[in-house]
Amino acid sequence: LTVTVTDPYNRLVTGLDRQHFEVFEDKVRQTIEFFSDDDVPVSLGIVFDVSGSMKGKLARARDSLRAFIETSHRDDDFFLVGFNQRANLLSEFSDGDTLANKLTLVDARGQTALYDASYLGIEKVKQGRHTKRALLLISDGQDNSSRYTYGELRKLLREAGVQIYCIGIVEMGGAAGGTLDMQGQAILEESAQATGGKAFFPRSAAELEDATTRIALELRHQYSIGYSPPNVSRDGQWHKIKVQVKPPRGLPTLKVQHKEGYYAVTRRAAQ
């Protein structure tokens, strides 16, 4: 499990030890067998919306991505998926600067295949050289061109073991307008929550840069927790996970963020 801990002010909490955590699977407490808070590199896919609905937002999104890369671990490897009416792999795994330069060549046009692009990103990130894997999805959340449905994508998200972080690029300076904006926001929020990630909806250029920097820092200050559930048959059933933190004396109640659970499938089927 990859676990993020924050305080009531949404600040990252580091320095906790194994004894501060409890893990439950299907409401049964588990024995923690592995624990680490090391700053480890990530294989990370950038899934970037270049559809027509992003016109006027693309430059801000590019700038925020550069801020993200500058804050990331120096050994992270990145790939880039760009999407409008179809999803395309724009850059194989490379360093952050190479990836950011690729984005200067794209324009915003066409329909939006968000679900197809997310599907492609999840499949591609499994090829990364690091065991820790995540996707950063930058979009306004609208989809009108995918072959996959959101239901199919949601099932894949729950199976994949990949953290999804989302940045919803909305109109700057005002409230979200229209049904599509609200629907898009709900989809991005649910996608992130199911995988232990987060969704951000910045309203200014400064908030946008802050959100990307925040995600990069969070990926570097997480806890890795491992356990072996007893007597679990590989029958494909869903198992719900709950992680709780017992804060040291003097700390307030802390919030824990992690994936919701997993399907008990054979190792071969999970790959």
C-alpha cells in the first residue's frame, strides 16, 4: 500500500513509524510486515488533454507541468500521453525536460477521449522501471469521444494498483459552469479517490502551479506498507482496505489516503 498522511491543515505528515499505523482488510486487522518512508523514484505517466475544450488553457497547463517536473525526484521516469478524439503516446519513458519539450509541439483541437487516454496510461505505466507507479491526469474532465465507458475505466482503476492524481483545468477566476464541468469534476475526483490519489481544481495560475508542486511533493513523502492477508483465495473477489493512524502524543487527528481495496486475482492475471 502507498499511504499519504496529512494534518487538519492539509499539510503532509512525515516521520511516523510502523507502530503508528493499523491496517484492516474486510474489517480484520492485519499484521504489518513491511514499512518504509523512503523517498523513492516513481514511474509516472502524464496524461495531457489537448482537445478543443482546452483551448485557452493549454499554456497554463504546460507551465504547471514544468513546475511538477522541477519538484519531482531526479530519478523519476516519465512518459506522455496526449489526447483529443484519440489517445496517442507522444513520448516514451524519458526524463522530465524531454517530456516537457514535447508539449510545446501540440495544439488544442478536436473532441475528448479522456477514458481511452487514461486506459492507455494505466497500461503503459506498468512498463516503468520503478515499482512505484502513478499517473498525473491534466484535463477539464469532459469526455465525448472514448470507446471505453467510465464503468470500464473505473474497474481498471481499482485493479491496476496505480495512483491517479488529477488536475481539473477549469475556467480561471470563476465558478464552474454547466453540467459538463460538474460531471467532469466528479469523474476526476472519483478516479483519484479510488486509487489513493487526489484531485485538484485550481482557479488561478498560482493555484495551478501550487497544485502540481503539491502532487510532486506528496509522491516523495509517502509511506509504503505491506502485509500478507491470510487465507485469501484467488477468486477475483473485492477486498476492502482501511488504514488508520494512531498519532503520537501531541499531534491532532490525522487524515489517511490510500487505495480503497483490491481484487484477489492470480498474479498472472494482474499483470
